[in-house]
Amino acid sequence: MEDRGRQAVHLQALTPIAETTADPNSYGFRPKRRCADAIDQCFKILRQKTSATWIFEGDIAGFFDNIAFSWIERNIPMDKQLLSKWLRSGYMEEQAFYPTTQGVPQGGLISPVIGNMTLDGLENVVRGKSEWFRRQNNINFVRYADDFIITANNREVLIQLTPQIEAFLAERGVSLSKEKTKITHISEGIDFLGQNIRKHVCANGQLGKIQITPSKASFQYIKDKVRFLTKRYRGATPKELIQTNSTPYCAAGPTTISTSSVLRPLVSSTAMYGDDSIDGANVVTRTKPDAGLPNAIFSRDSRANGALATRTRTQA
């Protein structure tokens, strides 16, 4: 708890610095920005008839697990000795200690800010030195955490940008995923942050209006979750189903987490369900524990399936 408190203090000092140096079109883990803002920017840069038609889908392999300690210690403006101790603190799993030699813990309070600062500057690399070149080729950039897209008028421009992107990432100890990184035409559509972005080809051979809809994977996840819950609690009323304590659901089936999870939907950023208070931040605190259950903290991942958020439960 002391380490977490210290991270919170340093986070308050580091966030304003990170905001002044952040890429203009970076939307993940930043104050007053969210997943929907990134999708909105995608709409703005792709909606017109003259918009770019080729999209580079960038995915960084194991980003948080592979950031080089040396780069973090040189470039993150905070107490170097304390930062080094945090990075090399290791972790415990099944009563065994494991050292850490690279990356940042994904559950750390300060990790998202460090991750964003690691990738800040990538937009400048993509845009290039010449504003004329960027405008001429319709180059635009949108990033949410370690997922990003780049648009251009033709495939060759994106291919030329790839070595520059790889050099930028290699300096930080990470690299593009060969399997997930690809260049796609807008008529084929892309899945980005749980949404499918596409322009269908009309009968006259021209591209139609841009369509942004939940991706098939997002739909499938929700259908699987509903199917799992309704089968598990046959005969329950909708109200009872929503308020039932049950085993957490995951795509692979029921998890092995012993602590039960209260499965209640999130329909807005501000809502009240019984004794759960949900605020505008991504944290929900139970003020009155259920009978036989300890106090709990619920965390919300705004990236999961775009606008479709899930909740997981951890011990307080």
C-alpha cells in the first residue's frame, strides 16, 4: 500500500508533464479523453470523398512487458533511484518470486502514463518533416495506448513509413507484431477499438459513406456472455439475473477466480446500482459489503469492445 501511495503522488506530478509532451492524437489513458474520442477522430479523417483510402493497422507485440528499462530511466522525468526500484521490484506468483528485467507492470498506477510517454513522438515520425508531404498524401495518425492506425492515399507511402516506425520502437525495446500489423484498404474495413470502420463499394464503383459499427468480435463476446448467464441461471427474472452474484465470465468459459463477481451492466459513465456508486472515473467502490462478502473494488476497462465495457473484481 505504501508503494501504491508513492506511485499516486508521483503520478500527480508526472501527469501534467506528460500532457504537455503528448501526441495530439493520442487518446488512451489521458485525462478528459476516451475510446469514443479516438473513434470520432477516425470518422473525421475518413468521412470525406477525398479522404485517405489505405490504413496501416499498427499493433505492438507485448508493449507493456517489453519496454526497455534503460530508455525509461533516461527519459521519464522523475526520481531515477525510486523509478529504478519500482521497475526492478519483481513480482510474486504462487509463493514464488520472479525478477523483472524489462517492461512495466500493467496494474501499476503510473504504468499507463509511462507507456504513453514511451510512444509520444511517434506521431511526429509518421507525419514527417514536411507538412506539404503529409497533406499531399493524406497522412493522419490516431493512437489509443499501444494500438494505432495511420492513413494515406496509397499503399506505397505506408510501406515507406514502416522502417521509420520500427526504428522508433526498437529504440524503446519494442517492435511491431508481424501477425497483427497490416495495411488494409478502407473498402475491406478495419477493426479498431472494438469498432469496424469501413466504406462499402457502391454499384457505380465509387466508395460510399463511412460506416462505423461494433465489430463482429464485440457482438460475439456479448452474445456469448448473455448465453452463458442465461443458461447458468435458468428461470431467473431479468432483475435477478442482473443482480446475481456469479462466476466471472471470460471468452474461454468460466474463470477459476474463487471470488464471485457482481455482473451488472454499465449503461453510462454515471450510474447507481444498489449500494455500488459509479463515478466518472474508471473505479467503482462498494461502500456496503454484501452478506458474507468483503469490501471490493471494481475496475472498468474502457477499451474492452469499444463502448461495451466489462467489469472485473479484485480483492481490496
